Amino acid sequence: MFTIGQVAKEAGLAIGAVRFYERKELLEPAARDENNNRLYTHEEIKWLLFIKCLRGTGMSVQEIKKYHDLVQAGTSTLPERIELIQNQKQKLLDEIEEKKNQLVQLDQKLDRYFRGENY
């Protein structure tokens, strides 16, 4: 079992973020030790890392909650979960393509500047 501080450090999150995800019911309420300190399992750390991944792709807390609820409902929800993850993957791929295009434009501008052009 891990304390909230250990979990936060392992997941690269602030302690407040771990508490936030617990309040939003994205993370099951932690077990407590004799001093009433939160205790988490390795599986909960892995789940927090996935939450962090999903947030990094731009998925909202509400969408992650929907995904979490589908996971909790069992394997009958696999098609819906697959669709959610595929949709998020496509959004991320679209963003990557947009960033690549922006990078090309910046390179073109730099090339003009290196040639001495003023625009």
C-alpha cells in the first residue's frame, strides 16, 4: 500500500490532484490506515497514470468519468470504451498533424529570415 504522497510522486501529480480525482469519483475512495491516512494500491497508481495520459490528450474530466463508469460496468461496455478511446486517439492525431503544419510554417519563415528577407 502507498500513501497519497507516494502515489502523487509516482504518478507525477500533485497531492491535490489525487484528491481531486477521488472527489470526482475517478479514483475509488482510498483505504485508510490507523491514522486515517489514505492508502492506495499499485493498480490505483496505474489508473492514475492512465488518467494523466488521457488528460494529456485533452480528454475532459467528464469524459474520463464516463470512461471510468464504463470500465466499472464490465466487459459488456467494451464497444463503447473502444469508441471513446478511438475518438480521443483521432483527436490527438489531428492535433499532431496541425502541429506539424505549424512547424512547417515556422521553418519556412526562418528560411526567409536566414535569406535576409524581411517578411
